[in-house]
Amino acid sequence: GVTRNHPSPEAIASLEPCRGRPPDDFCALRGVSRMTVDEAQAYCTALTKASGSNFYYSFFFLPKARRNAMYTVYAFCKAVDAAVDEPPAGSQPQEELARWRSELDAAYHGTPTWPIAISLAHHVKALTIPKVYFEELITGMEMDLHNNRYVTFNELSSYCYRVASVVGLICLHIFGATSARAQDYAVDLGMAFQLTNILRDVGTDAAQNRIYLPLEDLKACKYSEKALRQQTYSPEFQKLMQYEAARARQYYDKARAALMALPPHERRALTVAEIMRGVYSRILKKIEASEYQVFGPRIRLTTSHRLAIAAGIWLRSRFS
């Protein structure tokens, strides 16, 4: 047989991360039609590790096969997000999303060609993850191409469901807890995460002419779109943020209530999601403690703090 030199995970990940596919000459250079599943997994793993995401530290606590599935789902989410925010040179976001829809179809038919889709095809088959969740996710990302304002919270909640809650529903299949109550937990937690993201990034989003806070809430708090675009910090802004933070907190509380209603074996299966909740709820706490000073440096937790939260929650789940 012929010995092939396999690229390192880092080399694989240095290809086109926003597309999740190698340049045209990569596979030709290696003399093969596409990456193997192992190479595609290495690509997804390296992309996730390089992201520095708050979620990354929670993945450590999963068995390897489920951890690999999480790396792949995360890489898919990042790639579709990048297709909207940072499309490859000479390409339009709508075209990129159409390619991702096509590649998703291929993944579910067993004929993917891009690295992330090759890895995804393996995991969705093993874990029976419904395709509709990924379709909803792409639709949610697509909303950013057409909507840069939300008048009501009902409008915003539809967006949050698609870009965050469905990710939670996907993760339930990875964690092995898919009961109706667990689905309630995932949906509410996804809402809480996305609302926390919106509060943390309100300044940078406004600088890109994206306002996710419902316009009806701005009006109620007497804080204008112009003030937000100019990043004006005022009592009215504090009142607005306090109101939105309380709403996010309600979703964390609803998720907690759903979790406590689950049988013990399902609660243990959701330990990784609880680690994510621990990290994100503390980011919200930090936003509140800063009196909503979100127009400066991004509010974040240190790596050591994130790891301490993760370890604490994992230990409690094991010995409770």
C-alpha cells in the first residue's frame, strides 16, 4: 500500500474556517477525493479549540465520542455564522448559506464534501439528530441579512430560538437526554444565553447598525436608537439594560426549574449544559455588577474562573 502523509489538525484547521472546506487544490494535492472522517473531526476539533469560546471548557467533561460531536456542532455553528458576517472574498452571504444548505442535505444523504459536513454526517447518524434543527439554525443566521431591528420581544424571541435554542435541542441528542422536559430546559437556556450575548455585545452590534434590544423597550425606557448607536451611557440606558437583564434572568430561572423536575439520571446527563449555564449566568452577573458598562472592553470571565465553575458544577453533579 501507499503511505500517505496526513496533515496535522492545526494544518487542517488553517484551511478556510469560514467555509469549513479546503481550497480546491488541497484534496488534489493529497490524491484523494475528500477528507476522511478522522481528518474532518481533527479539523472541527482544532477550530473549536482555537475559538476560545466560553463553551469550550465545558466540553472537557464529556466522553470522547460525545465531545467530538460537540466540537463538530460548534464548528458548524461558527462556520454558518461566519458565512453571514465574514463571507469569503468574492462571495455573497446568501450564496454561502445556499452552499451550506446544500452541504447539509449532502451530510444527511451520506455524500458530504466539506470537512465540517463530513464530520457532521458521522455524528448526526450516530446520534439521530433531526435535520430540521440545523435548517432552523441556518434560517436564524439568515435573519441577520434581512433584519437589523426587532420591534417586539416576540419578534426577537423567534430569532433567539433559531440561533440558540435549537443548538440546545441539538445538544440534547449529544448528551443523551431528549425528554419533553429536557427540551423545555434546552429552549429556555438557549434563550437565556442569547439574551446574555445581546446585552454583552449591545455596543459592538450597534456599531454595525444592528439593534437586537426590542424597539418597544427602548421607547418605554425613553432611550433612542440614536443614543444607542452613539453608545450614550445614561440613566435611561441603565433602566433599559436592567429590564432586559431581568428578562434574561427569568429564562435562567425557568431552565433551572425544568432541570429540577427531571429524574436524576437526566440531570446528570445535562451536567455540561449546567456548566455552560454557570459560565453564562456569571457573565450576566458581571454585566449587572458593572452597572451595565458594556460600551468599553468586552465583559468576560478569565480562563481560570471558567475552569473553576466547570469543575465545581461537575463535582457537585457527581456527588449529589
